[in-house]
Amino acid sequence: MASVDITAKIPNNVDLASDRRLQRALEQWQPKFVQWWEDLGPSTFKTNPVYLRTAIDVGQGGWANFGHVSMPEYRWGIFLADREPNRKIAFGDHKGEDVWQEVPGEYRSALRRLLVVQGDTEPASVEQQRHLGGTAPSLYDLRNLFQVNVEEGRHLWAMVYLLHGFFGRDGRDEADQMLERHSGDSDNPRILGAFNEETPDWLSFFMFTYFTDRDGKYQLASLRESAFDPLSRTCDFMLKEEAHHMFVGTSGVDRVVQRTAELMREHDTDDIHPYGGFNLDLLQRYINFHYSVSLDLFGSETSTNAANYFAAGLKGRFQEERRNDDHLLKSDHRLVPEVTGAGIGTREVTQLSALNETLRDDYAEDCQKGVDRWNRTLAESGIDVTLTLPAVGFHRAVGAFRDYHVSPGGRLVDPAEWNANVDDWLPSSADRNHVQSLMVGVTEPGKIAGWLAAPSRGIHGQPVEFEYVKI
């Protein structure tokens, strides 16, 4: 394993200096990335010093340092986790063989597609969030937004390195195209639908980082199982940073629910909109939207592509090696949802063809943990309301439910009933207008907007009132 060269033009631990061709190619891509960041990265506080975490190593301890840095001067780089000695392929047709350090020719196209789809999500979320800085509810939250943004930029670098390093001209072209597609662009949008949605406010941002970044956790964890060892090691390190993104969403929604409960108790009413908060029914509609959009990211319930990726050893399941089966899945079966004229039911398919649904199930179970915690907060405040995740078929654009309307409770409904109730189930224009009305930036250290509670602790041992962004 190469040591970390933190002083290089492109910080890395892949011994980039020993491969002049690859180094030149990445240094030619670097100005395009910098221009993209300038054009479509954060639109406010672009050059203000921000208390950011910067990767400097890959070990368990001391892998990052913290300090104020202007985002254009952030040290984006290429980091792979240490190689696991004698690592073997854990699943699929090549189970038990040595992992690959190069891309087998027969899997070149499929593996490149996996990298492109994953890599495309990274700059997309930065583009979605670029205007949020001006309405941050505190300097603490502003810093967390920018930390997410710079690390999404580094995750793009991770995928670009693999494309440049292992896929030749095709990889270089794909890397360029990641900067040419833009979130929500009508002519050249991002590949996945959730990354073309707007993130117009901080409630949406917290929901996005709770639900959609959690999808990222499961996708990266599945790619970490890959027989292509450089991809596995890349995703292993990316998951270190991804944990913070989910923390931002988890703690953000926690604080919103806590503040909602406080305002309901203080004013003895369910309607706290006049007091600068978010009603619980509004929060439920935001949950409904962001969860359902994120479910689509896992794809259709059955997928030949997913089965082929697994059989080839390119993409495994979440925590593959902990699963108690043969890791081949050719004779195992499970049920997946099905919609017919008789209503919503199930059908039996092979586990191998239903890998997307299995990953979606793991994700849904993880999401439920947060909902349970929010409901405990409400119950401890004496509030007899329960937040829920909507049914898996609600508001879906991918898979078995894409041509049907399903209520949050899981009931098949006709278009008339859907249209009559959609503003009770999904955020309405009135909801979005109310949320937007509370989006007023707070830039005084230690101060926080009135629609969410203060964090329980600061970042990296600093107090909550620390000057996380120097204004």
C-alpha cells in the first residue's frame, strides 16, 4: 500500500506519481472539476473559512484533520482503504477466487456502468444543495452543509480515479460527462430521478440526507463487497465520510421533531405554524415524499442486471459475508410485491433476481429506526401522534407500482381518489411556502433559527457556539 502523499497537487495514497500517464490525465481533469465547483458548487460563502474535516490518511485513527479552510482551497484527493491480505471473492460464480486488481475484459462494460451511476450521484447532490447556504439555520448547520458538499466532491474524485485508471479513453469520456450532466437539466439531467429533484429548503435537506444519503450507504456497502478490489477499497473509505452525511440528516430531523414537540407543548396546540414551527402533518408529508423517492433508487423488484452483477462478483449484498446462505442464491426464493387487476399481492421469484428488493428491505428497516426515535420524542412530550413510513408502493415511479396509485397506508386507489387526497399525502404548495417562509439565515455564532432545536454537542470537541464559518 502506498503511503499518503498529502502535499501532491492531487493528494492520494495510490502512488499516483509513479504513473505519469494517469497523473497527467487526472491533472487535466482537475481544472474542469474546479470550474464545475465554481459554477455549480455552493453559491454563498464561497471563500469564507469553514471548519472542515479534510482526509489525510486511511487508518482507523487520525485519518482526518480539522481546521478552517476556504472551500476553493480544500484538498480533494484519492483515497483507498488499505488492501486486505489474501482477500477472496465472497459471492457469485467466482466465489473463493482471489479478488481482482484489474478489470476482467468480460465485465468491463458492466463495471464501468456501476461506477458511472454511483459517480453521477455525487456532484448531483452538490448541485441540488448549492443555494442552501444563504438560509442556514445556524453556523453549525452551515458548516455541516459544506462538509457534506466537499466530501461529495471527493467521492466524485474517487469514481473518476477508477474510471481514468482502469477504463482508458471510455473512462475519461465518462468522467467528463459527469461534469456535463446537471441536476434538473431538461436536456442533460442526472441519471437517477431523485437527483433531479430540487432541495429548496433545509427541511428538505435534512430529509434528503436522512433518506437519500442512506440509500448511498447501502449502495456503497454493496459495492464494497465487489471482487474488483480497487472499487471495494474505494467504497470502504467513502463509507467513513458517508457516515457524517447520514448524521447530518439523522440529527437534523431529530432536532426538527424535538422543536415541534416543544412548540406544541409551549402553546398547547397542534397548529404551531403561527409560532414559527412545522406541524406534524407537514413533517409526515415530507417523510412520505423523500422516503418514496429514495425507494426508487433501488430499482425494480426483480432485475436481470442486478442478478448478473452478483453472479459476476461485481456488486454484492449489504454485509454479504455476514449472511447465512450459500452466497450463490441460485436455488433460494423469496416473495416480491405484485400488482394485478385483483389488487396488491406477491409472487415468488429467485433470490438472485430479487437482489434490489432485498437491499430495499434492508434500507427500509434502517429508516424505521429513525421514525421510532422520532415517535419516542413525541411520546415523551405527551403527544399522541405517530409518524410512519408510507407503504412501499406509495408514490413510486420505478418497479411494480409505477403505473398505479397507492395510498400511504398501502391501499390501491383510483386516480380520482389520488387527486382528491394528494395534498394530504405529499407536500403541497402551501406546505412548501410555509417552510420557505421560515428559511432565514442565522450567522451569529451560537444563535439558531426557531424551527429546530439546538444540537446536543458541537463538532470535533468544539462548543455549539463556535465560529464554524467565519463570516
